[in-house]
Amino acid sequence: MMPNRNAALLVMDVQNGIVSRFAENKEVLLPFQRAVEAARQHGIPVIFVRVAFREGYPEVSPRNKSFSAISERPGMTYSDAATQIHESVQPRPDEPVVTKIRVSAFAGNDLEVLLRARQIDTLILSGIATSGVVLSTLREAADKDFALTVLADACLDADTEVHRVLMEKVFPRQADVLTVDDWIKTLD
């Protein structure tokens, strides 16, 4: 387990339009809330990551299977309600909200600049979906030599079996996988 000095908690894609698809039961957001609260209490920066596009979706290629369907319906631009961070984990004014334009939290934005400027070398990952933003960000962050922790219960996926396989078999190769409560114990 890496120390939490020079660490940041990434809260990824916990935005209205995504939460509404994955979290009919608001109790599933409690681990996210506990993680944010614990990070704040221990002086660990919290960085929120969302996905959003310009009006008209000029960033979306028709060849991109994941995002081309988005471009055919309204609601995913920078100012739309669906792209705003969910009220359950509302960012404080001093907490950055980074907007990405692909699956990985690093895609098309200044996230890496923010991390490097703060000398952050350890990332604690949470997000929706496990097989989307969490997987893509973990892989890219590992290639960028960040130490990684994934908060298993602060990640959601529509497919519980895919979530389980990632947490038990794939992610441990590149990250420590902990529950929020077990992670909090490492902070004390």
C-alpha cells in the first residue's frame, strides 16, 4: 500500500446523466460520499472528472461506437444538466472539475497538468462505470507511472460480473483494490 502523501481522489463521471442510468437506488452513492468526505478530512485533494462536449459535438467521430450515439441526441454539452456533477458529491469551489471528451479521465483536458503541478503521484480512483472510465483511466495512469488504488465499492457498472472480474482479476495487477472503509483505515 502506498502512502497517501501526494495523492488525489478522482471522482469520475459521477454526473447527473450517468448517475441516473446506474444508480436508481441512491444508497449506492454512499461509498462515493464517504470517500469524498474522508479525502477532504485528510487533506487529500478531490478532483472531479466529467464527460461533456461542445454544442454540435464536433469532438465526436462517427467511427467512435461509444460516443457517436451521444451526438444524435441533445443533452451532453458543457452546460447541460446531464453533464453537471451529481449533488451527492458536489464539488467545493476549490476542487477542480475536469471535462474529458473520451473514456479516460486524461483524454482531451488538463488533468495531468493539474496532477503534476501538485506533485501528485498517487491516484485513488472512483467512478461510473467500472468497465469504462475506471478501466481506461487505470490503464493510462499505470502507463504514466502513477501509484493506484481503486475503491471497489465507489465504482459502479451495469454488469456486476464485469465489475467483479475487473476488481478481482484485472485491476489488482496494476492497483491496490480496497473498499472505501478499508482505504479510510489506511488514512488514520
